Amino acid sequence: MTARGFTLLEMLAALAVFAMIATVISAMTLGAGEGFADLKSSRDRFAQSFALGRQMRLDVSALSLTANENVEVLMLERGYGAADRDELWLLVREPDRPDLSLVHYWLDERGDEPVVVREVLPALAFAGGQKPLRWEVAMARSFALEALDDQGAWRRDWKFSEAEKLPRALRLTWEGDSGKRELILPVFVEMAAS
């Protein structure tokens, strides 16, 4: 038997068949790549929305009272304009910090897309001009908060120093790319030593 190789014509025919198969496969998977990018973007927006609810839940559960009357324990203010742009201040004891922290949530619209911001500052250093730790928690077009009073009514503003008590719950409503979401958080507190 003699060893026989491929002829030039057979090689060109095989390359042509391979090129056609590669073209068909490439055309079929090109749309899938865009679909995967859209899916990843949707997943990231959902994860951000989940992060906002999770962090708010953690902060409200870490709410602490203090004997220091100069520090506001909970304050809820109605935002400006017709849309929901509320702000929330909470005095919390974070697990990784030895002292109480003042946490501030608000909607920052200065960038390309509005984003809910969480800023943290040691409570006693708030007036000292120290820069807060800033975290852009989630993109949102609106950010509304309400406090549940003893009569069962939802109020758009609450100041602990005026009410001399905390609300029974907070209701957070925000709207982002994944739609409108609502979260109700019961308020439980502990007395802090600071």
C-alpha cells in the first residue's frame, strides 16, 4: 500500500465547508451574546434593588437609642418637588464599628442616573466636618419613606426629638429599572451606652 495525502483540491473543499459551518455558527451565537449581556444587566439591576432592601433592613434592625440628646435617633424628611425624594437619618450600632454611627439615605440626582446613596459617619463626629463613607446602593428614579405612628397612620415626616418616640415601622418605596418595590420594616431598638 502506498501512503497517500490530500490533494490541494480536497484541502480547499474542506476549508470551504469549514468556513461555511463557522459562518453559520457565528451568526447563530452573535444574537446570544447580546442576550447574555441584557440578562447580566437585568441581573445586576435586580441585585442592586435587593442590596438596598437588605441594607435598609440591617440598618433599621441596628437602630439604637442614646442618652446624648444632641444626636437625632431617627429623622425622616419629605423631599423636594412633586416626585418622591425623601431623606432618612438613623442612629445605628453597626457590627464592625465600636461607636454609634449616623446613617443618611438620600436620592442623588447629580450624575447621569439617579442613585440612592447611603452615607455613614460616626455619630459624635457628625458636626466635626468629617467626610462620610459613601455607598451608591441602587439606581432609582424615586425614593419615598413613611413612618407608622401609634394610630396606624403613615406619616411622610418624623423627627425623634419632637415625637419623643420611634415609629412602629418604616415603609420604603422606590422605583428603578426593575419596577416599583415596597418594603415595610418594623422598628425595634436597643439602648446604647454612648
